[in-house]
Amino acid sequence: MAPSSASITPETPVTDKAEEGNSLDAKGKERLGGIVIERPGADFGIWERWHLPAEGMPEMLSPEEPLPTKSSRIMTLPSSSLFSWPLWIALEGDSRELVKMELSGRHLLKRGMEEGLTAIPILQLGDRRLVLAVAAEEPFPEELMPDGWKNAERFEISARLRGPAEKPDMILWQEQGVIQAAYYRDGETVWFCAIRPGHCGSTLQRASVRLLSEGILGHLPSAILLQGIPLEASVLLTKELAASFPRATISDPREDIPPALPTTPVDLPPPGARHERIRKQRNETLLSIGSVAAIIYLLLLAWGSGDLLIRQAALKRIRKEVANVTPPAQLAKQESERWNALRPAIDPTTYPLDLLAAAASPTEGGKVRLINFNLEQGHLQISGEATDVTQAYAFIEQLKKNPLLQEYDWTSGQPQLAGKNSVKFDMEGTRQGQRPIVP
């Protein structure tokens, strides 16, 4: 075997000055905006929180520090809870449907993976395109996630955020106590998986040869980066990698490397996060409907209040007018009562004899004969007989036209036969403004 050309960068211990600077920055000024990335730490149950401000250098936040104001939160899913598989698919057609068909044909599509399956584009070559199929495994370990993880704006893959912006061919890191490895092509993640110490060299060598044969990789890994792995395990892992990849350059910086955001964003929400988003959307819809209903109610209330004020103002004006008219109306009523009391003495139309003469005037000729004439409290009752119905109706009409009887409202019944050549009729008149007599 050829001698290994692997080189290991010397260990650079982390100084306390950076931590002191971070803590001073946290106390000296309030963080605002930017992006907060939460990713699994090296040890089990530990999570790292990085703040990437719009301007300035990334910094790691302690678990006790609150999230910066107006910042967007990106949650990095644990690699052990994700399924990944690189595939060549046709250039035309829906990527997700083609990936589902490929994975189903290889019996790799497990139950519960279809809903959250995502195809991440890597490159296009001829009439084919290379994608990385990623989905959350079922059941998803929600108990291992930090508080409020379902409210994150985006869910990313840890392998895409590891290492510098210009990624090497392979990165190995420790995540939640497990060694993870990821392959890259032109800075894009093509595959990642968990490996066991002691067998990582041979496992990654076989995986590299297979990926190379399928055209997933353009060449064997020539630059390998170790990140966040304890020193003792890093030394053993470096020996295995040097034996399996003798031409590769292996680097192991001991300082914390901040996450680097990829150019193409990916959102891979697990089932719990999807359900939370659906619940939020439903609540927002209900809140929008409630807000519209409240606005309509307030408008109707304002309109009703305005209409009520207008009506109250009109009612106040009418009451004022009524109050102004009441004294003259009372005086007019008193004058009317006095006139009604004096009218029988001064009004000729109220004299019984004159009214009887007026009622008897149409009877000239003897064809109509008065039987009854009764005047009582403004009510005049007349009964008579005529030779025929025509004479009866003619008498009634002439009586209504008499000037002395114009103030009476007349009602008359239909003439009735009273004998041979005799018709009886009745009519009643009520003076205008006089209440009718109730029997």
C-alpha cells in the first residue's frame, strides 16, 4: 500500500476570550434580526444555537439567552431521524413523483414517508438530473427536540449546514453521540449516513466506490473534514480514513465552525411541525374571519349609533316644536269648546224648526211624507214614506244638497216596501266633528 499523504492540522484549543467576547456582546447590546440556526450538538441531548446577523460575524448563543428580536428561526433536524438516497431521474416530469416511483421500485419507501418526501436538486447532466431524496423517519423523535421547535420557519438538513461555505468532498462530525458522514459534489450534499467507529474507513470506502460507479460522485473524496469530534475519537478516525483514502487530505480544526447557509433553501417539516402549521393556518383563517366580522359589527354599530343620534336629535326638535305649539293649541281648543257651547244659540243650522223646514221642503206635492224627525246632540234622524223607490232616492239626494244640512254626514239605508204604492226609508246625519252616539 502506498504511503498515506493525509495531513492533520494541529489542535488549536478554544480560548476563553471568544466566550467572554460573546457574553460581553450579549450583555452590552441587544441582538436584532438575522437568522438563528439550532442544530444538534456533539453530545446526546445537547443543542447548539447560532446567530447569523445581517451584518457581522456569526456567534454561538447559550441556551439561557433569548432569541434575537425579529429573527427567523431555522431548525436543523437530527441526521439519524432522516432517510436520504441519491437518485438519477428524468429531466421531464415531477421530481417528487419520479422519486416516489424509484424508491417504491427499490422497496425503500417506508410507511409515513410519502407526505414529507422532498427531492433536493443537485445537478443536471444531459437528459438526467441528480437529486437527493430526503424524508423524516417514522416515528420522529419529538422528545429529543428543543422547546418550541415546531414553530420554526424552516427545517433544514444538518449535512447541508456543516462545514465552510466551500465544502470539501466529505465531512464527518459527531451529532448526538453518533458519528455522521456526508458526501458533497460541487458544494451540494449528495448523501449522508451514520457510521460506527472502527468500521468507518471500510464503510465509507465501499460507499464512495458505489457512488462513483453510479455517477453520483465525480471522483473519490480528496478533501475530508472532521468537525466536532472528540480528540481521541478523531485520532482513531483519521487513521482509518488515511488507510481507506490514502490520497485524501484530512483536516481536523478544533475550533467551532459556524453553520453556512446553502444557496438553495430546503424546508423539510416533520409530521408534528406540519400539523402545527396547519393548526396555525386554521387559527389565522378563523382569526381573519373573526376580524372581518368584528369590523362589520363595529361598522353596523357605528351606523346604528349615528342613526340613533340623528333620530334623537329629530325627536328633540319635534318635542321642542310640540312644546311651542301646545299653548296656542290649548287656546284654540278652548275657543272651539266655547263655540260649540254657544253654537246652538247663534248658529241657524242648529235650530230644530229651521232644520225641520229644510227637511220638509222637498216633500212639496205630497209624494213624500215625513214620519219621524229627531235632533239630539248633533245627530239628526229622519224617517219617511214615498210612493215609489225613485221618489225616495230623489228626496234623499235633495235633502243632502240643502245648505242648512251641508254640515251633516249622511247615511241612508235601502228603501223598503211598506204597502201598496208605499216605500219606507230611513236616513241619519251626524254633524261634522261630532262623535256618533253609541247605543
